[in-house]
Amino acid sequence: METQFDYLFKLLMIGDSGVGKSSLLLSFTAGTFDELSPTIGVDFKVKHVTVGGKKLKLAIWDTAGQERFRTLTSSYYRGAQGVVMVYDVTRRETFTNLSEVWAKEFELYSTNQDCIKMLVGNKVDKESQRVVTKKEGVEFARENGCLFIECSAKTHVNVQQCFDELVLKIVDTPSLLAEGAKGVKKNMFNQKTPAANAATGACC
């Protein structure tokens, strides 16, 4: 039976293929780690959490990073209260593409002016291979109005904290909280995962 909840929030995960979006999501929702194949189109997971006595249902959309899926994934920005922008600290191009691709896509497709952005530098377990400094991440987040954290899906370092901070910021934003309450009413009808959902996972 469907778990009862007070608020429904839509979160979206974006970033280049292979940065670890699916693995971060799996680490958060199931507490496990897998070397996953690239997401085809869009994947979807649900997580129930309690914040300040409020029961929240998080509908988390995991988008494919490959360019050929962009037209499909662009529609999933609509109505999102939170967006997680992920890069790989060991691959410079995934960080560069945040400003050249993903931040632009967000501005183009997001329909929510109060949407909270969380910048995530993943794979800090590979510290010896790091090419993007934490300072660079902090500066990008400051320039683009994002929360910021570095994580490792593999070791689970800061994964819970990443989503906790994002959700707390959403709950503390009155317009987003109001939207979450409306989302519950819409969800009273049995909401099925869209047929667009396809294979699981992006690489670690």
C-alpha cells in the first residue's frame, strides 16, 4: 500500500554521462553501490523521508547524459523543485560542461524560478586522480546560485547529506513547500511511472 505523505517533491539529476548520477541515486535510495551502465532516456526512483515532522515523498528523475537523449529529457525539468547537477572530479570536461551545457539547459527548460540547485562533485574516493579542485566547485556554485557538496557514491561519503541539504532548502522555501502540498492532491490518483522510463543506471 502507498506510504502516506504530506508533501510531494520532484527532483531532477543532470550532468554528463558517466559522472555517477545513477550511482548517487542508488546510494541514496537503497544504500548500495553498483557499476551501472549508462541510463537510456530517463530512470525514476522514489524515496520517502521525514523532515521536521513532515513526511515527504521524493520523486527523483535520473536523466541520460548523452546528447542524443537531450530532446527527451528536456521536458523533465518542468515542475522540478530541486535539480542536482553532477560532475566527476576526475574528468575536467564534465565540470566544463556544467556551464557550457547543463546550466544553459536549466535556464532554458526550468519552469520554476525558485527551483533549488545542488552542485555535486562525485568520485572523491579517487582523490589521487582529481583534476577539479574543491575551490573551483565552490566558485561555480557561488556564481550560479547553487548549494555545493562533494560526494562519493562508491563509499557513500556525503550522499545522504547532499539530498538532506537539498530537501531542507526546498522545505524552507515557501513557494516550493506550497507546490509540494499541491503535488500530494495530484498524486491521490495512482501515478504510474511513465513509459519513457527505460534501462537503469549511469556508470559509477
